[in-house]
Amino acid sequence: MNFGFTEEQDLLRKTARVFIDEQAPLAVARSALERGESRAADLWRRFGELGWTGLCTPESYGGAGLSLVELCILVEEIGRNLVPVPFVPHAIAAIAVLELGSSVQRERILPRLVSGESIATICLPAVESSADSVAAAPQGAGFRLQGVARFVPDAASADLLIVHAIIGGKLGFFAIPRETRGVALRPLQALDTLRPLYEVTFDRVEVPRDAWLGEGTTSTAAIERLTDRALVVISAEMLGGAERCLETSVRYAKERVQFGKPIGIHQAIKHKCADMLFAVEAARSITYYAAWAAREGRDDAGVFASMAKATAGDAFRRAAGDNLQIHGGVGFTWEYDCHLLLRRARSDEAWLGGASFHRERIARLGFGAAGGPAAHSA
């Protein structure tokens, strides 16, 4: 079995890390936060120039034509520095168009998303609730949407909303420009202010039929594939954040001197760092296996997507908490970055369901007939 990354994937990681560490360190996120902003426009432009905004979009639509594995590599690096760009919801929205849209809709929407000229976000249903709050009803040659989508990330930065709605008792998705008449945003009080959340209200919003992704051909299986890919992408971001917590903790334990000795000599600190390392590596293994399973279209991809979400969520939450504890009193202050990582850990953990929800989903889905892992290269 070969569970390693290819030479091209390692090069992507190295390039992304060098660029992000130089152009978007955590200080950039902090500066944006202090200015009351959630997005650095110049960084987003550079992401588009590097081709990252279309990393796993096929070349026929102007993208790089890479896979979900490469996207996770990039998202992991973005998560390490909490880069203030709406990359994750934009990437998931692009996947939604690719998975659910017709060929005509892909041709119309994807090139603008790939270039970064248009920013999209995704309004996914709350997976831990059976209540869907947006309904679509036939209206003339199109549809009328009525209701509210809650906890939509980076909605104010986006000009295109990929919105879930109930159509005749089934779940479908619409691509709706944010400036459409009847669409209104209300900012919500979010723990993670680097990823603001919004309540999006649809008040008799009329859209043409071609706004309906798939125009009636979208299957439940396609929506499940979209959800699984979204879970994997979020897991990759959590993995990057947990890795940053580990690095920060180890560095501080070496630098902080107490009674003439670094605090890292104490077993209590060593054990926390060792536990963090174990959790990070476990999250890394399952996240990239889940990305590979989704890429290959395996029947058990949903199981591994939920395993990744649960494992990475636990790892990031614990790493963020231990990072704060290792820093001691200063870890609670605004001047240190511990609180930024802790906020993102809590935010990402809740997005599309927490660890308990996904462990229940694993129990429901089981491992299927496909059996265990197959020999592969990432």
C-alpha cells in the first residue's frame, strides 16, 4: 500500500505554505479582525491569479483539473493561518455547481468562480435538524422562493448564493445572485468573527427555471456526494488549525522560561503536546483517506467523510483548548492568537454537524459491502 503524497502534491503543499506564511500569516487575520473586516481583497485576487480558486474544477471550465485531495492540501494550509478569505464556502459552492448543475449551468457559472471574479457561498441545510426553512414553488416559467436560510458563511462577501430549498417535498439547490430582489441579509452574532455568519431571508424571490441546479434531474445520491465532499473540505481546514495549535504550543513550551527552565521540561506539558500530535496525525490520516474515497466514488465514502469530520473536530477542539492551557494566563489575552484558533475550532466543529452527530451517521451507514481500505496512492 502507498499512502504517501505524489511529488506534485508535495510541491503544491510547499508552494502554498511558503506563499501563505509570507503573504498571509496569522498577523494578517488579526489585522483584518481589528479593522472589522473578514476578507482581504488583495489576497483573494492573488488566490485567483495562482489558480487556487479553481483548483479542482475541470480544465474545460478554466480550472486546474485537480482532485479533492489537492483541494484538501490547499485548505489545510489555509486553515493553519486562518487566512481571511472566503475560500472554503466558495470551494464548496463550486463543488455544488459541478456536482448538481447541468452542463449549461456549469458553463455559465463555473468560469467566473474559477477566476475569482465571482465569489460564491453555500446555504446548506442544518444536518442535525429535520426542519428546512426555504421553500420553492412553481411561479410562471420559474420559481418563487420563500423562507430563511440561517448560518450562511461569508454571505456579505459573496455575489452568488447556492441555496438549498424544498421543492415538492424534495431537496434541491438554486444558484441565486445575492442582489436579487427580495434577498436580504442579517448578520448573526458569531463566535468566529473571521468567518461571519448571516441569516439570509428570501421574501417572494422570483427566479428563472435555469436557476435550479440540475433542473429536476438532481438525485439524492448527488446531494449526498456534495455533503460528503463538503465534510472532507471542512475536515481539512480543521486539520490545519489543529496543526497550528500543536506548532504554537511546542514553540511556546520551549521559549517560556519559568524558574530558570523552559516549561516544556515538565511532563504535564510534554503529555499535552504528545496527545496533540497523536490527534493531529489521526485526523490527517482519516481526512486524506476520506478525500481519496470521495474522489474514487467509493460506496463507503460517506462513512469516511463522517469519520474525518468527527476525528478532525475532536482533534482541533482539544488542540485549541490545550494550546490555551499551555500558554497559561496570557493565552486568554487578546494579544495572543489562542482565542482565534479556539473560535475557529468551535465554529468548524458545529458546521454540518458535530462529532456526536457524525458518529451516529457512521453507525447508520456502516462500512457497506466495499469493505476496508484498498491499496492506493493519494
